[in-house]
Amino acid sequence: MGPRALLSPGVLVRTGHTVLTWGITLVLFLHETELKQQEARGELLQPLLFILLVLCSLLLYLAVSLMDPGYVGPDPEAPPPPPQKEPKEEQTAMIPEKTFRLRRCGYCLLQQPLRSKHCRSCKRCVRRFDHHCPWIENCVGERNHPLFLAYLAVQLVVLLWGLHLAWSGLHFRESWQSWLPHNGLLFLTFLLLSIFSTVVTLLLASHLYLVASDTTTWEFISPHRIAYLRHRPDSPFDQGFARNLARFFCGYGAVPWEVLYAQEEKGEAV
């Protein structure tokens, strides 16, 4: 691995996240929080549980940021297909031609399945593209979206617990001049945890809402730019709350998006 790879945005972001995570954890253990008081009394259950949750959130973060989000087409080393080549028959056999026609990406020249989009940051087309997340320096797509939600849920638990611990260590009985040198770092940690908790709560709530309606962030924000949504008031892939969640988290009842879209169009035409 060369110097350029070590200084890549992905490495810098993941290193920053790891350092910040363990730095905040260290601050909570060094100040007079409930965590430190329990450790001093020999009550190690909650301190160990907190460390395990922090480690779990960090492992989920690294898994989501490093895994393939659902890239379309051949390996990066393989040459792209010629632009004039027509889609294979089996890829369009179940899609009525008048309903929807698969398009070819103008950047990587690969045939894009329904709901995929080219990410300019990753320079790849991603299946069921949701968004490119700068905090993980990776796309959120068909393969890592469920794990992304699991990471947000665990991270929120850690943040809220850390917020409570930071507050437990803030005592305001002293004057401001004598209080700030001893509690300034813990107070800064409390402010950071407050901001992160708010952001993650909103992010998790919005993603759960979109998953329940089987809509991606990209489809929700830019339906006017997407051919299969341009003249529709709702998602053609929405099969109801329970079936959407079962399909998303467990793959239950999964069928190709093209088939589902064609069935929806046929149902509306009848």
C-alpha cells in the first residue's frame, strides 16, 4: 500500500471515526462519570457492556464502509462492454417493452438494472442506490443498506448512553473559572454527543420511514429526474408496510425490481 492509498479519503475518514470513538470513550472513563464510579466500586458489568457496545458499533461501521454496496456489472479490471451492444434477452424478457426499457450508464457504459444509479464519488453504478454517505466514504445500496440501519441503531444506543454518562459527570456547584479547567473536555464531549445523537436519530427515523414505504433517499429527493417515477405520485415498489420490511431485512418474497414494476404497471392499466 503506497502513500497515496494511506492518505485516501476513505482511510482518513475511517481513521478519524475510530480515533474519535475511542477518544470520547476514554474521556467518559477518565472523568467522574457514573462509569468511573462503578469501575471504582468494582461493579464492572455496565462498563464492560458499554465497551462491548462501542466495539460493536465500530465493527458495524467498518463493515458497512468497506463492503460492496451492490456494484453493477463486472469487476473493475474487466473491460466495459461496447456501448452499441443490446441488452440480453433474459434481462428484458419479463419487462414489457412499452412499460420500461433498461438504460445504459453514460459513465461506465454498463446496462443499469432498475433502481440503480451511477455514483460519481465511487465511479461505479450501484444497485438500489440510496445515497453516497461521506461519513462512511461509501455508497449505501442494495447489499449494505440493512447493515447500515443496524449500525445506526447500535450507534444511537451508544450515543444516548454516552450522553447520559457525560451529563452525570458535569457538576455545576463550583464557580465558572474553577469549573471550566476540570470539566471543559467533558462538556465538549457532551456537546458533541448531543449533536451526533440528534443527527443519528433523524437519520435512523428517516431511513425507517423510507424502508417502510420501499423508497430510497435518491427516489424520495429526485423523483422528477427518474424515468420510472416522473409521472407517479408514489413508489411502484411499495407492497405494504409488513412486506416491505420483510423484503428489506430478510429478503422474503424478493423478485427482480423490473418484474415488480411491470406487475404494478399492468395492475394500473387493468
